[in-house]
Amino acid sequence: MIAGLEHFISKRMGGSRMCARRAVAQELNRTRILEEAKELFTLRGYNQLTMRHIANSLGYSHGALYYHFKDKAELFYSMVAEDFDKLLGLQKEFIQHDQPRMEGLKRIMLEFIRFGMENPHHYEIMFMVRDPELLRYTRPMQNQCLELFYAMVVRVVGKSAGNGFDHYMMAHSLFMSLHGFVSFCIHTYRTFAEVEQLAKAHVDFLCEGLAQTA
């Protein structure tokens, strides 16, 4: 009799837990979590922000977030995955279409600077946060961006200019120059509109040096 009662109570409680989980999944969706995380990230930064902080701000236990994201790194990568796709799409478009090569490269480089400065918090997650867990998600996309940038540089200067190693080092140097420009402006709280002419001059300067190797 007692054993049967315990089984009945356990079954009912198990059913209640399942209902609670379904309710959480319905009420707390990925979009709502990501929107809250974006706001909190601007205040606390990646390292200081925890899943518990995000959950508390939403009015849920932190365990509720794990129905949607495996860990904090996956949550933050989800915030920028679409941005990586946009950057990769611009690079692929340049490689696939026949256009004035140097002018096209300048446009892509300027758009990279514009994106970083108009989306500083996303850019920080994509290229500046050094958390090992987050890097497991972002590093492959960073490498894709660099490899496509390398292909763009080869398209402009031609394979005859130097050897493969020189091409790669050249592309890496150009990419880091763009990254340094964006990082400096982000940390000095400048907008793209404030430095647009300087950004264009920076890109022109880099491409003039590149043209000398073509």
C-alpha cells in the first residue's frame, strides 16, 4: 500500500517537473535570453557576466537558461553567429564576382571597419574576448575570415608576387591593421561617423602598399 502510494506520488511529481520544463521552454525563448544578455553585456562585460546574472534579470533560475544554451560561451556565440555569416558573405562575394579588384578590396576593408565600430559589443565578442570556452566557438569563424581575406589579397596582387608564405603574412598583417584601427576607436569611444575620413585614409594607405607588390 505504502509502496504503491510512493509510486503514485513520484509519478505525479515527475509529471509536474515535465510540465514545468515545458512551461519554461515556452515562456523563456532564445530570443528573449539573447536580448537580455546583450543589454547586460554592455554593463558588465563578458568575464563579469554570469548565467545567473542573466537569469535573475529575467526573473528565472539560472538553470532555466540551460534548456536553451549549453553554457555561457554558446549563448554569447549565438549573439554573433549571424554577424560572422555577414562578414564571410561579403568576402565570398568579392572572390566570386568580377569587379575592380583593388577598389573592391578597399570597399570590403572599409565595411569591416564600419561594422566593428557600429557594433562594438558584438565585435568584442567576435574578435577580442579571450575566454577559452568562447574561443572554441569563435576561433573557427575567425580563421575562416582570415583565410578568405588571404584569398582576397591573392586575387588582388596575383600569385606571382612572392611565395605563398609571403601572401599569408601580408594578408595577416593587413587584417591585424584593420583590427587595430577598430579596437583603438572602440576603446576611445569614437563613432564611425567621427573617423570615417580617417578610416578611408587608413584603407587607402594599406592598399597603396599592397599595390606596390602587385
